[in-house]
Amino acid sequence: KERAKREAEEEGNRRADERAAERIAENERMRRMNNSSIILQGLNPQLDAIKKAAESGPRQLIQHIFRVHPPKKEEECPKDFGDAVMKKTILKCIRTYHQDKNPVDAHGLEWHLLCREITKQLNQKLELYK
């Protein structure tokens, strides 16, 4: 009886700890979201330049992002922009700049958000080649 009571108490404590950890994680997500909007406002000039480059075409977009916002891991800007390989080129750039490959912990929230917006533009260009 005593053992069952102790196990039930431990299980209750474990569940309470899990709920507390979930609340802490949710609060952290909310804090980041609030910071995100402030940071995105600060990134408006860069985002406008990225959108303008995207309007000129996929080649101009890729050249712009590699020149102005080079990847954190050393990678050369793609050189082949022919129609036959453009889809692969865009996919490679998406892999380079995808927000999951540029975590907040490693590179900061500003870079993470910038990569997210770059990836959105690259995905729009990729749609043209599907």
C-alpha cells in the first residue's frame, strides 16, 4: 500500500513537472513571437531589397542574397543559372537558408527570421519551375 501511494505521488510530481516545462516552453515561444515582430520591423529595409531582387527573377534574387546576406556556412554563390538547372539551384539555396538549418540558438533570432523570409521568396521562385 505504501509503495503504491509513493508511486502515485511520484507520477503526480512527474506530470506536474511536465506541465511546468510545457508552460515555460510556451512562454518562451510567446516571448520570441513578440520579439519577432519587432525584429521584422527592423529588417524591413533588407526585406524590401530581397523582394525587389525577387521581382527581377530567381538569378537576381540568389545573387543578391549570397552577396548581401552570405550563408553562415561558407558556400559559394551558384554560378549556373540555366533553365535546365535552375530548379536544383533554387532547391540548394532553400536548403542553405532554411530556418531549420539556421537555428536561433546558433545564429540569433534576427538571422533566423531573415532566413525564413529569404526561404519564402525562394519558395515562390521554385513554384515557377514545378
